Amino acid sequence: MNDRAPAPFDDDDLHSLADGRLAPAQEQALRARLTPEALAQVEHWQAQRAQLRALHADWASAPPPPAQQAAAGRAQALLEHGRQWWRWGGMAAGWVLAFGLGWLGHTQWPGAAPGPMAARAPGPQLLAQHFAQQAAVAHAVFQPEQRHPVEVTAAQQEHLVQWLSKRLGRPLKVPALQAQGFELVGGRLLPGDSGARAQFMYQNAAGVRITLYLGALDSPGAAPETAFRFHTDGPVPGFYWVDQGFGYALSGELPRAALLGLATAVHQQL
């Protein structure tokens, strides 16, 4: 009689099985030692992936928008230039790329004087566009994370709001988007050009995630308020706006109309 307990498994094993990255023999061996709950979780992820692929089936044959192609080219060039930094691991490498993209956008703004140290300060509109680009990059960095998508989860929402309000120097409020089908996952603190930024992440039943990125836009002459603007010059599209010198950007891989409805709901609550 064999009394040995089945070999342990972790989330990486489950994701490898759900993504079809195991050889047939490995898959069979893993399935044999999974609990019914773990098998159900794998089947749930596979069903979500099938739904997302069906939802965006036309994207597979459509060429990427020119703005995304340009952003991808800049990202690849930065990646090749700083490949040695990737040895630091996923989080550090992600932010090296994020800051690289931000600085690239800064140096390419119209009206910049020649030379890396002679660039003039951007106008309010370009500053807001740069803010939206940073929001899109932050979304692309953290949205795929399965185990650590946020620093503080929604279960600690009160602590999350107090912590981020203190770091950003302004009382914050987390918009509720349950009516639009999105639940709060949590949030994290991020660095900005001149201070701290916050990111709140939401997810719907299909596993689609959106992020709300916010922070102060400290610039002489910054517009106190701007209307919604649609942003596509980045890894994902989004809507951004400025209210009394504070920037907001909602990013996600959703159609423009869906993002606009979510941004409107956020703006009404804030």
C-alpha cells in the first residue's frame, strides 16, 4: 500500500496547465495530483481566456494601430539599449522601461531645444499627455500580474486610502464601479515626475482589468481643469483629465465607448 501524499503544486503549476505550456506527460502527471478545487480553478481560467479570445477575435487579423506600432518600436529600442538592467528582476526592469518611455516622450515633445539638458518645460496639454502615457505604461506593467497585481488588496481598502492619501498629500476616494461590472482589486504607490502617484486596479467577471492612475501635475501655468481626452499613444488606450491641478487617467484594453462610460462614472464620483 502506498501512503505517500501527492506531490505539492503551486499557482505557477496551475497557470502553466491553464496556458497549455506543459508537455502531455507533464500535464497528465499534474492533473493526477490536483485537488478538485484546483482543477475547477484551471477550468475557470481557461473559460475566461476563451471568452476574451472570442470577444477580440477580430484583433488577431487586424493590423495594430499606428500609435501602438510606434510605441512598440520605442519600447523595443529602449529594451535593447538597457537589457542588462533586466537582471534585476521583473519589478525593477518594468520600471526601468516605464521611466525610459516617459523620458523618451519628454525629449520628443515639440519645441524642445537641442541637447538633453536644454529642453524647455512642456505646456499644460503636453504635460497631461505625458501623464496619460505614464498611466498606460503603469497599466501594462502591472495588469498581467497574477500573484502580486497590487500592493494593498481591496480587503484593506480603508488602510489603502489612508496610506495613499498621505503619500499624495490629498484626501483620496476610491470610485465604486460595481454597477459597471468591475470590482476593486486593490492599489499601489508609484513614482511620478515630481512626486508620488497612485494606481487603483479593477477587474470584471471575465478577468479584464482597468486601472485608475492619479497624481498632482505640478507645473507653472498648468490648466486647473480639462475635459476628457482619449489617449492612444501607449501600450493601452485610456481617457485622462485634469481637475484643479490633479491628473486622472483610466486605462484598459476596452473599446473607446466602454472606457468613456467608466471614466464618466469615475469622474462623477470624484
